[in-house]
Amino acid sequence: MVGYREYNTAEKWTCFCKKVGWYNWLGQRKLYDELTFDDKKAPLGHLPQQSSSIIESVSRGFLSHLGIENDYSHSNLEELEKQLSLGKWKLADSVTCFHLLQLVGRTNEGWLGAEDIDRLPCDDIHRINKLWLKYSNERFGFSVQKEIYIGTGNILGKLNKDAYKLFVQKVGWKKQRDWGFSGGWLSYDDITFDLAAPRGHLPVVDKRLRIIGEKLHWRTSNQYDFSLLTRRFLTCSL
């Protein structure tokens, strides 16, 4: 593909960028200062990247396949509203998660700690929620998830594993039976990005982001991400 300004498919470009390490874990182009200038740590082919403007030009071409005019590094709530209004639920979910990371300066890491959650601006949480409610006819959104969370016996900001399993089954993030290698927990690829999904199914921050809690082992913490996020819902009076 080198030397060409146009590509046959978005999938090829995505594969290439991931292979050489130019994309972050969300599949979006890294900023120049996020590149790895270390021959022992950088992926094969990572350098040279002589002009960020060249990569930006190509990246715009890739994003145009997805109907996105701007790079996610400049993402904002207008982009979220655009994707929601078009019914592009998966893209809207990615924008939501990236925006949360962006708000607390964690886009490079791709995960939030408990202390990062406490720094999420309440105004943005409310705005994100209102947009999801508006374009999903109140099927999706943080406040819908909060309602179901409490309705299944959970307490905001606290983890009760038994009650939490009821919650994730209710919103469709976990199968009813605890069998198989994953224990019934759905991977992100198994999420339903459609209005036919269970009420509260989206946004699926529980699967898109890794939220690390102090008392949870890193290998299992992603099963209980949402319970940590609800403590911010409490303090923000969502």
C-alpha cells in the first residue's frame, strides 16, 4: 500500500496501522508524540514516520470510509451526536469511550483508574447521557443503566458480585449460564449495536474500556468495570 493515497478497503488500512503501531487500542491514529522512538520496544516498521501530515492525510481517507470527517484526536460531543443521529451505534460507542479518556488525559493509556473516574466532569457525563437518551428513544444511556443497576439489587459505587451478574444479564452483557472459557461474559465483538438490543445495552463502557479498581485483579477487573463507574454517577447526581 505504500505510496498510494487511496486504499481498496478500510480494513487493509486498519490492519497496516495496527501492525506498525500507529494506532492506539481504539483503532485511532496516535499523535506524533505518542509514537515509540525505541528500537527495542517499537513494533517492526514503526519508524520512520517522517511527516505526521502525510499520515493525517491518509488517516482522513480511512475515516471517510466510516463517514467520519475528523480524526478522533479532535473528537467532541458534536461528533457523538452526529454518529447517534445516523444510528451508527458502534461508532458512537467508540466516540463515547474515547471522549471519557480524553477528558482525563488517558487516551494514550486506553484505561481509567478509580482516581480517573473521580475526575470525570459531571457536565460531560450528563451531556453524553442526554444524547444517548435522545437518539435511542430512551433505550440506551447511563441513566437507563443506572436504573437497571439499582433495580437488580446493586448499590451505586459498590460491588456486589451476585447482584452485578443480574445487572449484566439484564442489559445483555452476559449470558444467563456461566459456562465456557469466558464464563458467559460477552466479548466486545458480541455486543449488539442495534435498537433491538436489550434496554441499557449501550453505551458499553463495561467492554470498551478497562477500568482498574484497587481491589480487583487486573485479569478480572474488566468484568466489573461498570460498578466502579457508578460511583461517579452517584456524585454527579445522574
